[in-house]
Amino acid sequence: MTKARELADLIANVNNGSSLANKNFVINGAMNVSQRSVSETGVTSSGYKTVDRFRPSIGTAGTWTITQSTDVPTGYGFANSLKFDCTTANSSLSAGSDMALQYRFEGQDVQNLRKGTSSAVPVTLSFWVKSTKTGTFICELKDDDNSRQISQAYTISSSGAWEKKELTFAGDTTGALDDDNAKSLTILWWQVAGTNFTSGTLNTSWAGSVSATNRAVGQVNIADSTSNDWLITGVQLEIGKAAAFEHEPFETTLRKCQRYFYRTPDGGSSGTSAAYQHLGNGYMHSSTLCISHFVFPEVMRSAPTCTFSGEVQILDFSGARDPGSNITFESPTSRSVQPQLTISGATQGHGAVVRFQNDADGYIQADAEL
């Protein structure tokens, strides 16, 4: 079989048979998993906020409430969307103002795109979008390994109505993506762009070392009024033409998300926990130091950064002790971490249990995001 025939068969199988599982390269495209929070107010800076795997990038572009919303297109099986609501407007953008929703891929997860080879495949990005702001919006694919990018425009025609968009991007025969667990490819849905990103000519073909001025030409400013909002759901990136959205069980999506971020259920926003939730077992390494062991439910992308919030308690043979904020996380790996808690008056060698102290909103979290 020739390479051309193999490529044609691959695209045909994905488009017609839907027999290839996991055709959607995007995790959590239905916006169902939101471990951190269901709503964040006063957002003016970049970083993961609510819905897992989707990262707002914001610079001098107003103030926003970002929410896992239940506003969805009717009749397509969706229950959630990601909503941006402008609460403080910026109608006079600086040249460097920018705002975009990002989705980041590990290089090893997008090798099937065959990027950088003569058999590079086209991909289609489909999604449902809704906004009170109509006009031209820009979507971009960015190759982070080779400093290459390509942009496409789409139009929101009706204010406050869900619209489905399908954007096909050509395969790129230049610049192979690294086969590793680092960030290699990024999708950007532009929402705000100053003249640093709009004063050139929109780059609709793959190219390297592209001027930033060509990235988001024509982009409207959704930060120009507090009446503006922007919602998205049903995100799918697949080889070839667009097919129906690939719905999957919630628990499957949750496991995939927990490769990048895990937070113990916190009752207030992302789950339900008891006021005395058990966190792990340990032992008294000395009379003042308890060493515990916390195992992540999924193998994480890399050794995570671990933090905690709330009141923690240590139970040993002699009673209960509160370490306050004297907790560190030592020897993190992609599988586990050792919480070390400083207390007083314990007995060296005793076993111990670590739990929350009457705090249903407390949590431990592990962050290995791209």
C-alpha cells in the first residue's frame, strides 16, 4: 500500500466509519469536568480557572467572570459550556491587549497529525459558540516546538444564539512535533486583540517566524461592553472532516483530566466531601514530624506542584494534633507525594492518620498542567 493510499484510507475511516476510538484529540470538549471551581469572578490574568484543560490567556483586556455554565445548544447532548462574562469593559485597547481561550496538547498525543512529514494530515476543529457580540473572530493553531502558526476567521452572525463552526486546517509538512510530554501544539480562540496582533495580514497558511501582527487580524473586541459574553462547548479536533461530537462517560473524561490536575473533592464547588475527610496514612518520623503518603488517582503528566487549603488534623495513638500551615509536600512524582506535617508532643514511631479538621471545603491539589 502506498503512503498516499494509507493516508486516504485513514481519513476515510475517521470520517465515515467512526470506528477509531478517541478520534477527538481534545479532552473535556463538552466542558463537563471543572475540578477547580464552577465560577471565578474578577478575572484579569491568565491561568486555568474553571473548566479543566481550557486555559484563559488575558492581558489588559477588561475584567471577567468565567463560569461552567448550563447554557448549551439544544438537542445535541450537551449539559455544560464555558462562559466568559465581561464585568469591567475595556473599549480602548492598548497595542498589546490580548485575550484568548487556549487548549494545549502534549507532543506525544498529536503524533498522528504527522506534522513535519510529507504525509501531514488536515484537521478540522469544530465547536459550538454563542456571543452577544457579533462579527469576525479568529481561531489559531500554534506549533510551540517550531514557532509556526496558522489562523482562520469565523463569523458570529446572530447575537445570543448558538452557532456551530467547522474550521479545517491544512496539514503542515514542515516542523515535526516533539514526541514528549511537553507543550507542542496550542489552539487559541481569540476574543480580544490589540494592534500588535491585528495590524498585518491574517496568516491563513502554515508559516514560521510569523509576525505577531498577522495572528488575529479582524478580531472584534468582546471586552468593549459589560453587556458582552462569549460561550463555547462541543470542541472537537479530528483528522479530516468534521463528524458528530464524540460524547464519552463523565468518569472517562475525569480520568483524562486528572493526568494534568487533581483536587480532592471540596464540597463547595467541585464535589462533595465530609468535614473529616481522610487524606492518607503516615507515621511519626520524630516527636515533631509526621510523614504521610498521598497517592494520585491517575498517573500525572509530570511530578506536580502540590498545595493545600483548609484545616488539617493528625491522629496518632496519643490523640489529635493540628499542624496549622506547617505542611510541605516532599518527593513528588507522577504517582504520589509525601506530605510532611510539623506538630509537637507526638511519639516517634507511632502510626498516624491525616484528615481534614471539620473542614468540608478544604482540599489538597496537584498541578501538572501544560
